[in-house]
Amino acid sequence: MRTARRVYLYAVSFISLQAVMWAAIAGGRLLLLFREVSATYAQVIAGSLAILIVGVPFFLIHWLTARRLALADSEERGSAFRAFFHYALMASTSIPALLSILEAIHTLISRALGIADPWSFFGPAEPLSGHLLEAAITGAVWVFAWRQAATDAHAIPEAGNRASLHRLYRY
């Protein structure tokens, strides 16, 4: 029963945090590029707000429950599934953060060289502010996961599966 509860709490926390993170990025990019109201603009803003309104409480309920259970029980805090949650969250946020930073650097270099329509590595060229926003939001989520993993590793030394997951993440 504990394993099923762990899987449920951490899976829902992971999915809802990802949804909230990407909705915040999409909505933030659109607000940064606000020029004129169109049907597409309204749909994206409405979708982003809907995900944020539903997703934030959903994440908080599940994450705070998982956190409370982990603080009360050292076995729960030292579980490999909890470590998997932290390292999966760090991996899934560090990659987009680094790619956004790469795109921001590419945009800055293109501007410095006077290239009017810079080619993008990953699709249509986005404004610099969009890349910086994505890097900031994904970086903040990475810091959250890193702090949680570091707190757990400090309280309970990593061994066995948790240590293997840490090595796999670093690799």
C-alpha cells in the first residue's frame, strides 16, 4: 500500500508540476509578446490560466502530502522512488533550461553580428525574452528539486538504489 501511495503522490506531483511549469512559460511568453488581441492569443492565455488555476492547487495538495509523509517517516524519505522523483524532475528541467540559454546566446550573437532573421536550432526563432523566461522558470523548478534532493541526502545518506539514481542523473 505504501508503494502504491508513493507512486500516486509522486507521479501526480511530477505531472502537475510539469503542466504548471509549461503553462506558465507559454502564458508568460505570450504576455511578453503582447501586441494585439487575437483569437489565438485569447485561447492560449485562457488555456494557460486554466492549467495554472487547476494545476497549482493539485500540485500543492499532492506534494505537501508527500512531503509531510516523508518528514514523518525516515523510510519514506529515503525511498528510491522519492529520489527518482527528484532526479527525474531535475533532468526534465535542466535540459530545457540549458537549451533556452543556448538559444539566448545564439540570439545575442546573431544580433551582435547583424543577422536580421537568425536561424534557430529548435524551430522558429523566438525573442530573447522568451528564452530567458523559459530558462528562469525551468531553472527555478530545477533549484526546487535540487534543494529537496540535497535535504534528503543530508538527512539520510544515499546508498543502494538512491545512490545509483544519483549517479545516473549525473551521468
